[in-house]
Amino acid sequence: MKAVLPAFSGYGIELEYMIVDRESLSILPIADELLHMLAGEYVTEVECGRLAWSNELVLHLLELKNTHPEPNIESLPPLFQSEIQRINRELESMHARLMPSAMHPWMNPRVETRLWPHDHAEIYRAYDRIFDCKRHGWANLQSMHLNMPFADDTEFARLHAAIRLVLPILPALAASSPIAEGHHTGFLDDRLENYLTHQMKIPSTMGKVVPDTITSRAMYETQILNPMYREIATLDSEGVLQHEWLNVRGAVARFMRNAIEIRLIDVQECPAADLVIAAVVHDSVHALYDQQTASLADQQAISTDSLVKILHDCIRDAEQTRITDQEYLGLMDFPAQYCEARELWQHLIASAMSEQKIQPWQDALTIILEQGPLARRILRAVDQDFSQARLKTVYRELCDCLHEGRQFLRVS
């Protein structure tokens, strides 16, 4: 008998973009001035119809999100695209524009980081005092967060188990951060390489990034939330950071809105690319949630360490990662003893998405599966020339892709 999917199945998407100078493409810490321009005062969020603009930790970063879960994901790409063009029009008067991809290619966070100084600034000051936010894992990272809802403990346990299996291979689709401080770092997803340790001063707040199996809210509070509150209390006596958002695992429960937030997806070059990844991840998770390839007990039984190894490999090699863990491949119902991560995604997509569901995303998906994730295409475009002149040329085109709503193509 086919299982019932979560009762509340709308899409919650959060996209983060850098604000950069229109000519030099260096970061500009003016997010507060942009929001002030819209609201007439310094605010943390401005609602614009079905979307909202909001601040983040640092002043060169802007988040764009839908204010309420959308039942139809196909409606979101043009909505986000239109808003990006509106933001760029507003930024023109400030000689600025938005830049996509998950890391700025030459930002020096030690020198250039400016924290948000207005409402809730005490939160950001506490983060900086405890964790030192003038680092790449804090000040230079842009991601897409995908929120997937659940109704009760039963749905939570199944959704958590399914998401946990998909997390390790997300960089194979979404890596977009191969360059930092002017050179190739050796990782296709350097944002995640930095993310793995950015909050490790308080280990309980992030664990191994891939979360352990959890089966209920009570268990989550006992094993994840309460330990991290206790551990950070010695450095946070006023309790400024003792909230569920202190948890930065790759998938985190947001009980305040009954959703699990997936945090390991790099932002792409345009909303069409972001949303095709969201659609693929959503449907692949739900196929696992529905136990189409393995029982819940089997999904929950795989060790966290096994998943962490695959994640680390995918952070380095993205779609070319060789996966040999037969227990993991068996849970995905992959019909061989090993594969590249790209092949596993092709298998999951074919299994989870009908031709009708794939059709709106076909062109965007073909580019990702055939040419590799954005990180791979960026490296091909740079062609081992990491001079700032070459990086500016490539990343200026990425800015154009974001504004025009087209994917970044590099075949050779």
C-alpha cells in the first residue's frame, strides 16, 4: 500500500546572493542600505508580494525567499527571477549588482567582512565572539535552503531518514564553489569543505554534519538540542544563541514551522537552476520517504560514518565521485556494485520523477547531468587561468546569467 506523503507539502526556498560592485565585482557591504531604500528605515526583512528580502550575518549578503510555502514549484523560477531583476535595478543607483555561486572567488574575509549592525546585531556579535565569523565558512558562503514539511513524529522520522540518505550526494548536483582567494582549492564544493568545521568550537552544534538517525521530536531535543544548549552556555551566559537555529547540521529540524531544512545545496547561477535541483531533491526524498527502494528500518540503520565518507568524497569530486558502498547503493536500489555520483543521480531521477514531472525541468537538468555541476563549468571556463582578469570575465558572465535567467554553459 502506498504511504501517505506529508500532509503539508509546499515548497519553502531560501536563496542567498552576494552584493558586488558593478565594475570590480568585489563585495559591497550595503545590504542594510538596500533594505533601507525599500522600507524607509533599517529593517531585517521587506516583503514584496509572495517573496521577501532579508538580511544575513554579513552586510554583503542578501537572502531572497518565498514568504509562504508554495504548492507548485513550477511557479517559483519566474517569481524569483523577476525579483532578482528588480533588486538589480535598485542596486544600479548604488553601482552594485547581485553575484551568484556559493563563494566569492577572491574575497578576503579577514579584511572585508562587515557584520550586520542593526536589529538583532547582538546575535551576530555573539556568533563572532564565540566562533570568529571573519572566515570563509561564515562570511563567504551562499546557499539554497530547501524546507520540507512534516505533520507529526511519524512523518518526521520518515522524512529525516530519507533526507539523511540524500545529503551526501548533494554536491554532485549543486557544487558551485571551486575557487576561493583567487585559486582552485582542490574541492568542487569549497563552501561545504569550510562548512564542515566552521562551528566545531562547539561540536554538539554540528555533529558530523550528516545527522544521526532520530525518530521523534523528544529524541531530537534530548540528543541534539539540549546538549548543544548546555555546551554553549559557558560562552553564552545570556542565552542569546540558545535556539534551534544554533544547530547547523546538513539537515536540521525547524519545529517552529514543522519542517526539516536542507542546508547543503550551493546556490546556482540562476533560479531556474536552483529550482530544478530543489525539484529533483524533493522528489528523490519523497521516493525514499515512501519506502520505494528500502524499508524505513533499513534506511535508519546505515551508519552516519558511511554517509559522511560519501559526503566528503562528493565535496571534493562532485559528480565524478566513485561510490562503492554497497549498503548505500542498495538502499537507493542502484543495480550495480559501484557508480559515479552522476550515475546515481540519473538513476534516482529516473526512478522518482515521471516524464511529465521532468518535462518542465528537462533543459536545465540536461545541462547539469551532462556538463556537470556549476563548479565544473566554472573551472572549464577559467581553464587554469586564475588571474583576476580571467576570474572577473567568468564571474561577470555569471552575474549576467543571474540577471537574465539563463544557465552557464561551458562544453569544452
